[in-house]
Amino acid sequence: MFVTAIEKVDQFTRPIHFIARYYGGSDIIPGTATLFFVNEEGCAVTCRHVAEQLLQADAIYSNYLKFKSELRRFERERTYDLHRKRLEDQFRITSETPIRLRSNFINGVSGFKSFTIHLHPTQDLAIIQFKDFEAKHYQGHGYFLRDGRQVKQGKYLCRLGYPFPEFTNYRFNQAVDDIEWINEGRVNTPSFPVDGIVTRHIGESNGITGIEMSTPGLRGQSGGPLFDRTGVIYGMQSATRHLHLGFDQINREVITDGVRRRVSNYPFMNVGQCVHVDIIKNFLREKSIKFYEADGEALAPI
């Protein structure tokens, strides 16, 4: 059903790789996100929550370096632990706090001097403009649905993204107490499609802003395109919502492997949430960024 569309969309959809280190440890946590290019000029869209990670990375590390510098003053004092606890509170650092976050754009553009990020003020949407790049490694670009009214309940669509961080080209450099990218290991992460139907529109007081899908978006697919079987883009994967079904089973007796057990279950339905195509197009217009439109897949007659 989506074979040709995936081949087309895959040409301009790319992963963002992240590595993170948390306070108190040297373990490296890999992660992924997705972006897709909207024109031939190095402009792409992704989620606001993804772009914010890019923007906050330097501030996160700067805060940690200031913490380390302050703590170093008390290394030889008997009250070192008390000062460490005080500084942890002061700099808002806990075991769940990331102290280093690094990113890597894969197979999009190379040799770029800088990039500009535009954050949508209310929606989970951002634009990334790569500046003065030397080479472009994506082919084609997205074509957005011309008439957003075609996004109807029951429409069968697909999403593409990079939910599984299988890259290994990173390490912890103990000599400098930092995580870093290296020129060894696996560089790429495979793309992964998820299909589903439109279940509901997501609206606010000013109109429809999102599309709910019958299947969840996976972690790492945030920022990936939502498209029909011709490859025309209807929206962008943003989040997964968890709807409580109300079929709770509490302390119910079941037989499993021949043994009677008491179990409880609180089932949820996981549905995808996507930014609506009209929201994306309006934001691109607002920022004077060129994009392309196309007619969507026509509905088959009944």
C-alpha cells in the first residue's frame, strides 16, 4: 500500500541522533528524532520539543561546568558532601538531570556554518534552516496537502521516522570527563513506518490544530511526516496520547501455565497525535519559507 510513498518520502526524511549523559554516571543514553525537508534550500521541519533540545544543549552543559567549578573548591574539606548537596540544590542537579546532550544531523546537509530555529508559539512545531551548507544529501522535498479539509476521519495514512537508536559511533572520554562522537561504529539508524487511520481531529478555540491516529507514534518518530499512499504530506508526528479504556481488571484470578494467579490490569489505548498540515503551512508562510503543495490521494468511489 505505502511502498512507493515510503521510497519517495524516505529521500527527504532524516534522523537526528542524540547522546546524553546524566549526573553521577558515565553511561551514554542514545536517542533519536526526525526531521524532513520542505524545499531544496536546506529548510526542514520537526517538533518544537525536539528543537528545544538542540537549543538547550549548551546551557545544560554550561550549568554543569559551573557546578563542577564551584564544587572543586571544597574537594579537600571534610564538609565536602555538605557543600556538594548545597550546590546540587543551587544548580538544580539530581540523578535524573542530564549534564551533557550532544546531537548529530545525519545525511541532510554537510558543511553548514550555522542553523536557525523558529519555534511555533503554541504548537509542537519548529523550523530548522541550515545556513551556508556545502553539500545537500537529501533528494527532493515534501509536498504538502493543498486542501487541509481532505484530512477526514477514517483516512488511511502512514508515518515515517527513526524510533530505534542503533547507531554506536560515540564513547565516554574519561580523560576529559565527557561524551563524544567518534569515527568508529555504526553511523546510521534504520527508518521505520507506522500506518493507521485518522480517528479524530484535535481542536482548540481557534480551530483544528492536530490529527489523532489510531496507532501510536513511536519514540524517535517525533518530527516525521504523515502522508498518504502517493507521498503527499498531511501532517507531522508529534506525540502519543494514552486513553484509558475503562476495562480494568483488579485482583482477578486467572490460570497461567497451570497455576492460579491474582492479577490486575488497567488497559490504555495508545494513539498518535500529529500536527495538522495547515498549521505547518501557515507557519512556513509566516517565516517566508518556500514550500510546495500537491493534491492528495482521491477517495475511491463507493
